[in-house]
Amino acid sequence: MPHQHMPHHSRKTPAVEGPLTWESICALFDGCADFKTRDLTPDGWEKPLHICWLEGMVRNERLNDYVLRPLATCPMPKESLPSAHLLTGGVWDQTVERQEDLEKTANALVSGSCAIFLPDGVVTCSVETEEKRAVSEPGNETETKGAKDSFVESLRTNTSLLRRRLRTPHLKIERHIVGRQTLTPVELIWIDGIADPHLPRQVAEKLADIDEDALVTTGELEEYLTEPRQTVFPRVLFTERPDRVCQGLLEGRVALVADGIPMGCVLPGDVSQFLKAPQDRSYHWLAASALLVLRYLSLFVTLLLPGFYIAVATFHIELIPTQLAISIIASEQDVPFPTAMEVIGLLVSFEILQEAGLRLPKTIGQTVSIIGGLVVGQAAVDAKIVSPAVVIVVAVAGITGFTVPYQDFSNALRLWRLLLAVLASLAGVFGLTMGSAFLAAHLAGVSDFGVPYLWPFARWGRSELEADAILRQPIPEVKLRPAELNTGNRRRRW
Amino acid sequence: MVRRRVLALVAGAAALYLIGTWSGDGLLPKAKDIAEVKLMRTMAVDKGEENGLLLTVSGDVQKDSPDSQTRPPMILNQPALTVFGGCTRLQENSEGDPEFGHLAECVVGEEYARRGIEDLADFLERDVSMRMETKLFVVAGDTGEAALRGAASQNSAITDYLTSISKNPGLGGRNPWPYTMREYISQQEDNGVALLPALTLEDNPDFDPSDREKQPEKILKTAGFALFQEQRLTGFLTGEESQGVSLLTGNDVLDAFEITLKSGTVAGIRLIDTKCRYETRFAPDGTLEAVTLRLIVRGDLNQLTGAADPMDEETLREMEQAFCAQIHTVSQAALSRSQRENADFLHLRRELVCRYPLHATGLTEHWDTWFPNVALNVTVEGQIQRSYDIDRPAPEKEVRRGGE
């Protein structure tokens, strides 16, 4: 529904208007301290050339050696077209382009080019700086037996990391610019012949629809690419590991890398992707499958345990084994709060502790966890504010939640865990069942780019097994790519 | 989207209605926090005034916190016309909130049992929180309430004792095994006869009247089986009869036998396996004339007190013959009682129908008239197979026959 009081906005095209002249470019960057100009008079010329660039965006050595030095030292035709001379070797730069309008010239400047204003036109030379963070080990997706490199903030470095792994000429990289103010380069990557040919086009259309001032976080990309936005579960996989992006590309998915975001984005996503850890393919297939089953089990425990405990302790006491019921009753003696309030309160406290630990510096964060978890927890039990049974239930739910390898998925489970606990406190197992059914129905209704979110579970068959979708199969036996991705070449190997 | 939401709301409302939560009391089920409830573990049902009954329930030993000292179990009682009414009124009138979902045992007094326990069976069968796995016991010569109160002390409740004998029925030697309500109903449905374990109350010699809470005033002991015919208690099976029932129904294969040999040596033998084969004789007109139960038993020699050598062939022969004779005695006692009461609690008819399908119709239709006149015999073949000395294994021998 459109907002009634929302000010009118229309996308301005072109974003920068005016004639492409030296005066207009100076006016455009007026007040920008990093906008630098230089006038240079080639040998035999009466009037100087105007050169401009943005300091910090260009590498000074390149500008001096590849552009200014040849302009200053080499003879340059005066009467004939000097721009053509520059395009054919007058400057020693790799990328020299003739510019026709003000907007493209301004964009080139902010991308790290210098602009040379000649009597017969404007030429830009790419002399961008390559200052960037060095490729380092992934901070959040460590692997003992795998590669140790991770994406950085530089787009070209990131694509090179992929290109070094996938040396096929069929690896296609298509550039898009996103963000009205940031003009962030985003590159769409796929393997021609493996990915569904419609998929890159659909993603490209979605990218073109992004109408944002800026693209500086992953959310700005994800929330435009996926619909409906009401689901809290992640639908695209963001990873800092190039090898994981390569796996996705080889399955027939597409990837996006954006300048300034040290992550690759693989899409379309499905639920099984978010439960696989990077190291799964490095371990023996049986061990990896067992761990995967453990993760699925943990998923249900973290999601349902607090709600189930509330339901049985408040509505269905007869479901609890007698000895356990006796222990729980003994532990609940003198606790002034109802069980439901205890569990929900402790769940919220657990989330607060977790959030506090994340926001603080690592060393202080650990202290907060220890003080919060151990000292306050023990004191709360001793003071009979919460019962030990409830502490155990919430702790088990929290710990099992950490086995989910993808943080966004884990966050979604945390939110639903709280919701299911509230439903269970209202209507017991009935509330829990209805909530779970609603969640299942909701997830079953989610699909991105024609791929159902729950597809490996929605249709259990040989195809899903072969495609390594749910459990890890021996790699030589995984001969097919996932059917739901509608890949151009389904077979991985003979 | 709107249509889907409306459909979801309608489906949710239908689900609420169908599961019965949409009642006049409110939309959502009624909560009962676990911290508020008092778990009742054992229920006693006794004969009340006129046609009424007296319901008594007992919980576990009470503990205010894991580290606090224990207190005697909470015992509540309530006269009522029905078990259901008694339970409901107990929940309404008690200070705590008695919870009956964890009742593990039900004890009935003899007087009430003689009047008939069909109303109790009916209640346990229908009530949503009760369990068909509830074990039933009959107190011989006393009331269930007396058993609950007598066994209660600071350190014990009747539940502890009943749970103990339920877990180890055979290892006690001659204890009856416990029957659940499900098994009781199943027996009644089969032929109108059922057995339930019987208990007796005896004075506790350690009871100190000055500190009444420390030790229980009474001790519960097993006392064979209570025999129910058409839901009413008609008698008790004790001693050899009880042991025979355990043996013939295969529920007590770990029973212990003590045999005194001619030399004065006493052997302790544990029965470890029983097989029963049925041999029958039918008259030309199809009438059942005789049934012979051929028992093949095996025992372990667990103790030998005296001078006899267990490896001696003659000693073994004597032990096996005595062992078979004892088994014959208890089996014949159970069979005779069954015939005398015209109560087929050994389920002979069911066994014979399975083994002689050609006579199934006759056995089913005429059993009540045939059974009192059938010649019932037992033969026992037994072997004692274990000795103390593993370097001198018992010699290979034929299975001995004895006790016919």
C-alpha cells in the first residue's frame, strides 16, 4: 500500500545534467576537497589541456607515469584530433575511453579515472588505486582442511579469486551499477552452459530494479533480490569463502559480488544450503552426513524445546515421565513465576546476553558471557528466581542453535523459538503444533527464482539424493546437479 | 493474499472447534503449572457406606527442595459414589492441586473387590489422564486406605514398595507378577476370569510409636493372587497354587526351589526355562476327556549345602527327580484349583483352541460343561545343567523324567 504522506520521488535520469565542459565538471565537483586539477601545455600548444581527478581514488604513480609523463614529453598533434591520438597510444594507460556526456565522465572520475579535457573532446584514463585489504583467512567460516583465502572489499580481487578457481572461459561476469549515490559496481557471475539461462537475466532485472541511495550492506542486496520480504529466514547465501561460491556456481546457481562488501552472494538459496558447513565436503562423507543429521536434529531442538517444555509443564504434565516430573516439581518449588514466564524471560535474557557479547570488544564480550551466563545464572537459581530445569532447557536450546552454520538462519530460528514458546504458553501442544504447522506452511510457500525454499524435503526422491541435497553422498556418486535449479547441463560427470 | 489469510483463519477456527478447546469456558485450554501440582502415585479404592466407595490417594515422599529433609507422603481421601466423582472432588477440595496423570498403581480393598471392580475398570478405561498401564493390587483382609497409610513414613511411600515388587516379581521367589489394568480387562474379556496380585498388611517390628513418621507402621507383603470372576473377587491363590500359576503361565521363570536330598544336603535351584506341551484325548463324539500338560523345565544349581558331590551322577539324578516333583506339585495344585473353581485362569481353552483348531468350535461352545469333568494331568521332565566346577562339566545324560 503506498504511503499517503510519502514525498514524491522519481528517479532522475541522467543523474547529472549539463554539457560536458571543463566548467561544468568543475562546477559539479565544486566544494570537493579531493577534486584536483592540473593544466598542462603540450609542446607547441598555445592553450593548456585540463586534467582532473579525485585524490585518493587514483594511484599517483600511475597518473604521473602513464598519463602526465607522455602528455608532457611526447609530441602531440595540434591540428588533427588529439583525442584520437590519446586513444591510439598517446597515453600509456591500459584503459582509455572517450566520454560523451557529463554523467559518465563524473562516474569515471569517482571510479578512479582521470579526465583529460581536449579541444575535440574528453578522454578518461583508468588510473585507479589498488589499495585494499590483503586477502586473509575467513574470520567466520574457518575450515581446517580447506582454502584459507576469503573475499575482500575490492571487487576485482574477489572476481579474480573466483576466476583462479574456475578457469573456464564459460565463467561469465556481468557488471551492474547499484546505488544512486554510491554507484557501487555489482558483478553478476555464472557459468554459461550450467546455470539456467533465464536465471542471470532474472537476477539482472532485479538488480536493475534496485532503487536505493546506497549499497553498503548485504541486506540492501538481499532484500531487493528476494520476495516476499516478510519471512525472516535467509534466502540467499552470503559467504566469505570463494570456494563456497564456486561450489554454488558449479551447482548451477549464480553469484553476486559487490564492491565494498567482502562477501559473495549465492542464489537462489534453499534450506539445505544453510545447514551445510563449508567443511562438509572436506570430511569423509559418512562423518559429514552424521554431522548434518546432528545439525537437523539440533535445528528442531533449538526451535521446539522451550515451547515443548512450556507445553508439557503447563498443560500436559502427564506426558512427562514420572521421575522427571518429580524432579521438575522439586526444582520448581519456591520459584515465584509460572513456568511459561520463566522460560520466556530466560530466553529473552539469553538473547540480551548474546547481543551484549557481540557488541562489545571480544575480550570484554567473553567477560560478559561468563558473568551473565555463569554468575548471574547461578545466582538466579540460588535465589529461586528461575529453576535449574528451565536453565537447562534454555541453555540446551541456545547451544543447539549454535550448531546451525549460517548466522542469519540461526537468527531466524531464535525469533521463531520465542514465538513458538509464546504460542505454547497460550495453548500448550496445540499452540506449538499450530505454530509449527504455520511455519512449515509459510516456508513451503517461499520460493525464489522458481526454486522452492524447501525443495529437498518437499519432494523426497532419488533425484534429491543424487544431487547431494540433503545428506552428503560420496563425491564420485554425486553425478547430477540439483534438478530444481533447471540447469543447462544436469550431469556433473560420467 | 487476503483470501489465503481468510482461509487460514477459518482453518484455525475449525481446528480449535474440532479439538474441543472451543468450549464455553474459553478458547484456550486451561493451564495448570507443574509447580502447583501434587503428583499422586497410588490410588486406593475401598468400599464406602452403602453403595458408595472411599477413594484414597497417596503421593511420593515430600521434599520442599532437592536438599531439604523429606516428609511423609501426602494422603488424601474422599467418599464418593464413583471413582470419577471422588477424583474430581479431591481436586476441588484439596489444598494442593492433585494430579492423577502419574498414577502408577491402584490398590483395592478386599471388601470393595468382593463387591466388584467394574466401575474402577470403566473409569481407568475412559479417563484421559489415567493410564491403562496402571498396575492393580488387592489387599487381602484389609482396605486399600490402610495399606496406603500403613506404608507411609518419612522415608517411604507405598509407591516405593509397589514399584519395587513390580520391577522384580520373579526374583523374590514366590511373588506374583503385577497386572496392569489393560491386562486385567484383556483377561476378563477372554473368559471372564482374571488374576490380580494380592498383598497383605503386617505389623512392622521396627515401628516406633514415639516417632511415628520415621518408620512405616505396617509392612506390605505379597500374598499370591486374587481371583476375579465376572469382575468380583472370589478367592485367593496362595502357596503352591500361586507358584503353579506363575510357572504355567511362564511369568516366573526365575523362581527359586529348595530341595532337601536324602543325605540331608540342601540344593538351591533356580528355574530358568519352562516349556509346556499340551496332549489331549477327545471322545469319538468330540468331547474333551483329558488334558495332559507336559512340562519341560531346566534349572541351574545355585547352591549346594552339605556333603553331596554335585558331580556325582546319583546326586544329580536325585536332585532332578526332586526338582521335577516340586514342579509337578505346584502345577497340579494350580490346575486343580482352576478346575475346582471352574475358572480357567490358566487359559487352557485358549491354548487348546490354538493347538487343536479342528476342535475349536466344540472347545469354545462346550468348555463350561467339559472343563469341570476333564482329567487334568501333569508330567514334568527336568534337567539341572549347571555345576560349580567348570573343569568337571556334568556328564552328558538323557533328560530325566519324574514326578508323574
